[in-house]
Amino acid sequence: MTATRVSRSLPRSRYDASRADIAALLDDQPAYRTEQVWEALHRHFREPSDMTNLPLALRDRLATALPSALAIATSASDRTGDTTKFLWNLRDGAAVETVLMHYPDRATVCVSTQAGCAMACSFCATGQAGFERHLTSGEIIEQVVAAARVAAPRRVSNIVFMGMGEPLANFDATWAAVERLHGDIGISARHLTISTVGVLAGIRRLAEASLPVNLAVSLHAATDELRDELIPINRRSPLRELAAACHEYLAVKNRRLSLEWAMIAGVNDTPEQADALARYARPLRAHVNLIPLNPTPGYAVRGSSPQVIDRFRDHLTQQGVNATVRRNRGTDIDAACGQLRAAHEARPTPVRVATTRRLAD
């Protein structure tokens, strides 16, 4: 590897590199090498050291010039083995979480888009920790790649942008990741879901974007008075304005809207909130996901009991709303956003993971 090649301005990490970046890095090689590397990264999820169709010197060049964005800090699987959560250290020391979920018919990866979060939702461990920085598109994409290696031979077919951070507050990097996941990794737009607590400008930009991804709104309260307490952004973007932005999105994309609702005992699990939610959801033809609350140290209120959740669901369905209870995954491994990071903060700095085998271990 020449000094000239090393001194070039290179992307921040491996999956921040474009085809043009890789072509420039391999400018002394036959043109087909660029496509070989691109396919190895995006279709086969290979580390440079595993690209055995390349000469060893080229593998070393790629590994040096395009380092991984992620270093494993810790990982944990639940009792069933269906859910695995990863805590990653990024190159500047920030930490983010990714969750891999196995279902009978698919594997889903839940990715983070920010280190921390500025939305300050009262019941969310990430919001309680505050905001550090936006992730790059490459840092988002590499979470999917790392999880896909662990999921193999099962194929990852669904991606949800519901991890740490507010995806639409980091719109450009989030959308760049969406385009790469769709166009290069091959995830259908119908299997890509972006969640938001109600960033109206982001929802409107999403309506103008090229791919018809799914939109999920973290609602959690159907009256402004309660939502102001739980979701501070509601004070600037109240429920009526949020509904209008969602209507605009649906008119353009013709996709089903999901409303996410964390069931909080004695707070938003009352018949009055169910009535208000039904009135809100019906005009939007929205599907409601009821989510048993994962407890966090900074929010003392417990989650609703299974019996209360079932009654709440039945109340909604009786009023013509399609509602389901999401099976709670990973309570025993701190699977709610930000919990694993909070639990791990005092532990020693981890070593960087270099191979798929070590990641899986």
C-alpha cells in the first residue's frame, strides 16, 4: 500500500464508503475489483479478511483504509434465544444498541440512528440519558450487517428504525441508509419501517422521498394534555398537526400507518385513553401496536398488567380499530432502548471485534 493511497481523504468507516470511494482506493486494480468488494460487503456481509477472491495485499489495504465502525461492548440473548441485543462502541467512544429478533417466518433488526436522543420522552431510557450525536449512514448500515452475520443462515428481511434516537431528526443519514439497505442489500421498501415521535418536517420529507417505506408513530397518548407530559415534542407539534402530517404521508404513499403505544399502568391504559385513541386512529386507518412497557430506572411507573392490556385492546377493536399486543421481547436482557447501555456504562472498555466468528461468540 502506497503512502499516497493512505493519505487520501477516506470515509469515516467501511459502510460510509461509496462505490466511487472504493474505486479510488483500488485505482491500481482492474475495474471489476470494485464490484467484487461492493458485493462482498453488501450481499455477503464479509469482512475484508474473508474476501478470499482478493489478493491478500488488497484485503489488508481494505481493512486498513476502511475500518469497521462498530466494536462489540457486550451482547445478550434472552432465554428463548429469539432475541439478541448488541451494545456497540463507536470509533469516538459513543455507544449504541441493536436488537436482532427471530420470528418463525423472518428475522428483524432494530437499529439505532443516534447515540442518545434529544426527544426526552419520560419513560425511555435513551431519552433519560440525553443526546450525544447523530450516527452516519455507514454506522446505521453496519448494524444491520453485523446482525445479519449472527442471524445466518436465516436471512434478515425486515428492518425497523426504532432503536436509540429519533430517525427523522437525523433524516439525511437515515434516508441514505434506507436507500443502501434497499438498493444494495436488497431489503424491500415494504419491509423497512421508520419510527418517529412526531417530527413533522421529517414526516413531510418522508412523503416526498423515493421509496414507500412504512411509517410508525410513537404516540403513547391520545390527548395533548397527557402527551405533553410523556412526549415533550408534542408541545410544539400537537396531535392535530401530527395527524395532518400523517394524512399527507398516507395520501402520497398509500401505506399502512402504525401507532405505537407503550402500556403504562394508571397513565395511558384507561378507558378514556382507549376512547381517545380510537377517535384518533380511525380517520388514519391506523394499526395500533400495544407494547408492554419495559421498566427503566429513571421512570418509576410500571407497565400495565396483561389483563389490562387485553381489555384495552378489546376496547379498541370494539370501536373498529385494528389493534394487536406486541409480544414483549428481551425484558431479561435489558432490551428496551438504552437499557443495556445504561447497565454497561461502568464496565471496562471492550476490545474491537474483527471477525464474524468473534462477533457470534
